[in-house]
Amino acid sequence: MPAGPVLRAASAALVVLLEAGRATAAPGTCSPARVDLRWPGGGQSFAVEVADTPAERALGLMHRESLPPDQGMLFVYETPRRAQFWMENTLVPLDMIFLDAQGRVTSVHPDAVPLDRTAIDGGEGVQFVLEINAGLAARLGIAPGAELRHPALGPGALWPCG
């Protein structure tokens, strides 16, 4: 099949998967295996693996050859801090979404380059980082000010679980 039809078919499949992910959990409910994001005019749900130990955070999404479009990894720190990431041994281009202790997106680093050792600085006050496929944050409209819901957020969450 020529590249044009293949690309159109892949794009259509991505839209179908993302639209299926838009059906977020019911108000007040959360799942440890999902994050819900909301912002003016939009929202999205992703299946996530949670990296909440030093070993899990150090490994992250390294050595994986693909990441389904409706999945990601949520990095959870015990307290807010300056968060810096790099892409060494990471084969999949990623968007990195940095969040504060309340679950508010503070910055988005788009299109992190696979295998790059350049530090990606999320800034001070970061307690959570969501990694998703590169380009999705911009395509969906995820930007600073968006809110995340997940059981790992404490009682001060902007969008509590219940």
C-alpha cells in the first residue's frame, strides 16, 4: 500500500483510539491504572503505568520500542521538587507533562527526542510527570493550567478522586 493511504489509515486509527479514551471515569471516581486530564474545552483519559519508586522512575519508559497512543507513564514523587528528565535509552519520542502537587500542569515539554542525553527541565515544584506519545499534548490541547486526576494526588488536589 502506498505511504499516503497507510498514513491516513494510521491517523484514523489514532483518532478512534483517542476518542475512546475521552470517556473518562465517572465524576468522583478514579483508578490507579488511569489518569484523567481536563482543560477548558477538552479532556482525555490515559491508561498509565505508575513509577513511584526510585528504581521505577530511573527505568521509566526506557528500552521500549512503542507506546500505544492511549497509554503513558505517571511518575510520582513523594514531595515537590525540581524535576529533570532525559531520553537516554528511550526509543519512543515523548511529550513530558509536568504537574504540581495539586495536579495542575505547570509545563509541557513536547517532542522529546529519543536517545538524547540533554536534560529536560520541568522546573521547581514538580510532584508528577506524565509521559505520553510525542505530539499528543499539542494535538489534544494539553497545556499549562490543565488538571490531572489520579489516586496518587493528595487531599489538596484541584480535581479530587472522591
